Amino acid sequence: MGNKIYSIIQFSERLIMNIVIFGATGGIGKCLSFNLINNHNLYLGSRDSNKVENLLSDINNNNMCRGSQIDITEISTIEPFLDEADKSMGSIDCIINCVGSLLLKPAHLTKQEELENVFTTNVYSSFNIIKYGFKHMRKDGGSMIFFSSAASMIGLKNHDAIAAAKGAISSMILSSASTYSRYNIRINAIAPGLVETPLTEKITSNKISLDYSKSIHGLNRIGKPENFIPIINSLLDNRSDWITGQTIAVDGGLSNVK
């Protein structure tokens, strides 16, 4: 296992892993951080340095939890961030990218800079996580988990830009899973429906928008950040080492239940 100094302890059917989380202070990222630290070591990143420090101080656990500020839209910062995470933990077993954005506009009203921001935040960042994460996993393998969207699987009004970007992520992980399979690197994505987070507050705080959003989900309710804990833990489980190239819908039935 080389220098995997924290990855040799058996916990149930899982190994204690060294996990990097981008967007750790967002709705889903924060929820995952509090859960995953119970069984794993974490290196957390967010563009707000104060939020990173507050999250680190709030997490009180015997496992290692460190982190630093990173704006994932500044692509040049991704490689040094991953290098520092590797140095801090001794290795990287898994990378989870929780960073995302939400732009609800039709194409004819979307400005070029808005489109570029959506793709930088979602697609270019994820592409470069794979690019620079590879060197940390090429020897012993690992897992990368990204977030797509159910909006890329069905037609939703005014989701033109975000559906395009999230669809690109699903296509990217499919190809990358094939590219890096010979290194035993597994690459998957999760596709949420509408989730109650600070990012979606403009929708969830408006009763008309919220009621409509509930109505298009098969279970007639929107999601919560904790809904993603089981699938993330499942993908981390040592027995899930045969799953790669998948976009897994966790969406209350939005993409396929009417």
C-alpha cells in the first residue's frame, strides 16, 4: 500500500480512507463532511476560508480532518490543493466534488459570461480534478465522485445551460472511467433532483416555486442533503469496487417517475 499510512485499518467491510471534498461547506458537502469523518480522514476545501475554518472547528473527531481555501473556478489552484491534501494525509483514496451552480434561464437570455461561468464551475473544474487527481491514484487506485443532475436526463424549462453542463459531466465520467480503469480508478457521478440547500434557497423559499418543484418529483417532495449519505457510503464501501462509469439518480423520481 506504499505510504497509505491511514488506509490500512479495517472498519466493518470498509477501509478507513483519505478523502478530499471540494465544496465542503455547501449544503451537501457539509452534511457529507460531518458523516464521513466518523469513518474516514478528510481534507476539506471551499472558496470561503472562514467557512472552512468554522467547519474544521465544528468537526470534533479522532480521525484526521484538515483543509484549506480553494476557489475551484481558479483552475490553476486545483493541482496544488490536491498536492497539499496528499502531503497532509499521506495519500488520496477518494475525491468528491460537491461544487455546483444553478442558472435558470432560457438560452436566448443567457449571457456568454454566464454560460462560461456555469461550465467553469461544473465541467472544467471536474475535468481538472480528474486530470490532477490521477497522479495521486495511479499507483494504488481510488475513487472519484462527481455531481451531475437529473435536469440533464429530462427536459426542464429554463435549465438550458445547467443541463448542458451537468450532461457533460455524465458523459465525461463515462469516458474517464474507461480511460483510467486500468489503474483501478473508479469514476462515478450522482444526479440529484431539487435539494434543499443554500444554493436553491430562491426556489425553496418561494411557495409557488416549491409546490411546483415538489409536484414534478415522483415522491412529491424535494431532497435533503442527508439523502446522499447512503449512496456515497455505498460507493466508498470496499465491496463496491466493481462500480464505475455510472451516473446514479438520487432524485425523488424526478427523472423517471410520473
